[in-house]
Amino acid sequence: MVLSYRHAFHAGGAADVLKHAILTEILSFYTSQSATRPLLYIDTHAGAGRYSLYSGYATKLEEHKTGIDKIYRGKIKCSSSLSKYENIISLFNHKDSKTRIYPGSPLFALAVMRENDSAYFYELHSSDFNLLKDNCSSSKVPVKILQEDGLQGLQSLLRADTFKGYNKVVLIDPSYELRAEFKVLSRSIWNVNEHFENTCCAIWCKFQNHRFIFTLLSILADVLVTDPMLTTKSGFSGMLQDLKTIPNLSNWVDAGMFLSDSANKRGMYGSGVFTINPPETVSNNMDNLLDTLTQNLKEKNKTHYDYKLEFSRK
């Protein structure tokens, strides 16, 4: 398998802002003063860990200009739960008025985690794997960085006796560039779904080609159809309704942000995070978070975002 995807091209864009703001909220809950259990954090597609926005790959698309650049350093127009997220950004940019360095999900996690917590970062791309090791070398949190398949690693870690009694948070953030990824991901999620009762699992999704291309429910539906095809329409909505009643998936929140003129857009036009077993406070803050982002990421007479929010708590 040829690994060509490099997240550096998209660092700091609107999709990163949404994903990392939600991740920060989740991790802050599990590492707060009231959280007595240690935390196990698993990042299945960790990337390089940090990215320069004014050199290298990030300069090709400059997605940060319509993402983090619009909300950093007092540019947010209303109060919100984004303050924790912005505080982590400032750790890597000191007193700069603009974001020059953007942390990836591993460094967001390490900035929040405690010394008695544990982190596992998986990255298959050899260059990003080496960068990730360098970028995490000074961490006080115990970290294992593995050049292995993160979805396979996820299955063994969630079953490991070593981490019994830990709170667990998982981030699954694939590129979705390879067709095979969909089937592999759907099988992996299905194989560990019995462990979700004690695990908070956040799955990044991208919206593409005039429709929502991915949610966790469609992953699981993909497992159940005879001929798994993500574009299958026959009976698809019915299957999603059935899946919402699965006991282990009774608590979830589906948050997405997309361009308001998406009907006329080609390619990726938005993103979302489907979270299984989110802390109640995270679910309660989600509407405010999405409203704040859509208001602050819009550009006058140009880019406007809408958002969708659906949740279940039984």
C-alpha cells in the first residue's frame, strides 16, 4: 500500500479547528480535577504531531487562512468553549499575533494529559512517523509511538488487562483516500463495539460530493449489507434507524459543519465528528461550539458555514 497522504497540506483548516476543539473538550473532561481515574488516549492516525503553517506543505493550500487564522488571538466574536482550544494553540506560538505552528491531535492531547495517563500514537507514513517521534520527545506523559496499523492496535488496547480501570478516549482520523479504508474501518469498529460502553470514541468524518460521505452509523451499516458499498441507497436510511437502537451505541453525538452553498461545491465541502459516549458536558456544549465556529469562520460576501447537530442519550 502506497501512503501518499500528508496532513500538513490541510493543517489548521476549518476541519482541524472543529476536530481539535471537540477533542480538547473531551480530553479536558477526563483530565479535570474531578477525574480520579488515569486516562488512556489512542490516536489511530496520528500524523506528524505539529505543522509549520508558513513553510513546507501547508503553504500549498493555505487552509489555515480560512481556519485557525480567523479565530486566534482575540478574533472570536463571542464567548465560547473555544478558550481551552485557543490556550493550547498559544503554547506553540508564544506571543505571536498569528498562528505559525499548528499542533496536531497528538500534541493537543499531550498538552491536556497528566503524567499518570498513557498515550498510544499510530502512524504508518515513515516520514510523519519520524517527525512524530521528534515532536513528542519532550513529553512528560508516557507515550508509545508505533509505526503500525492503528485500527489493529485499537482492538488489542481496548481489550488489554493493563488498562482496566482507565478512562479511554479514542480518536480515529483517517484520510479516506483509499477505497479499502472504508471496509477496514467498518470491520474494526464492529469488532470493538462491545468496548464502547466504557470508552469515548471520536471519529472524524468528511462531507464530499453533495452528500454526507461518512458517519459512524454508515460505517456500521456498511458491515451489515451483503455487498458493502458506501453509495448504497436502497434501505440505507432504514438501516441507520435500526443501528441507533444498538445498546452499545445509545449515547452519541453527531456534529458537523459544512459550507452553506454545498449544493454547488465539488470535492470536500465540510467535516464532522461522530462521538460515541461523549461526556454529558461535551454534548451540552456542542451547540454553542458549532454556533461560535460557524459565526467566526465565515467571510463577508464569500464563505458561510452551516452546522448540523444530532444526538442520542438513553
